[in-house]
Amino acid sequence: MDFEAGIRFIVFLVIFGVINYLMMLRRYEKDIKKKKYLQNEKISRLYPKGSFIF
């Protein structure tokens, strides 16, 4: 393997890693939003509209 091919391989690995990281970050953020939404839904079921707790 010559020097240029080694550099290309390293650049490929870095680019692939960055893309993979960004995809995982996006999925993580979506999962956090989904969990917050589901948590709010569960809380709203416990306290229906029109009820007031002292």
C-alpha cells in the first residue's frame, strides 16, 4: 500500500465516522423528544381537563 492510498483510507474512515456520529446524534435527539412527549401524555392522563388539585 503506498502513502497516498493510506492517506485516502484514513480520510475515508474519518468522513465515515463523522457521518455515523451525526446520524446517531439525530436519532438520539428524536428519541429524547419522543420520550418527553410520551411523558407529557402520561401525565395528562393522570390529570384530566377540568380537574383541579389543591
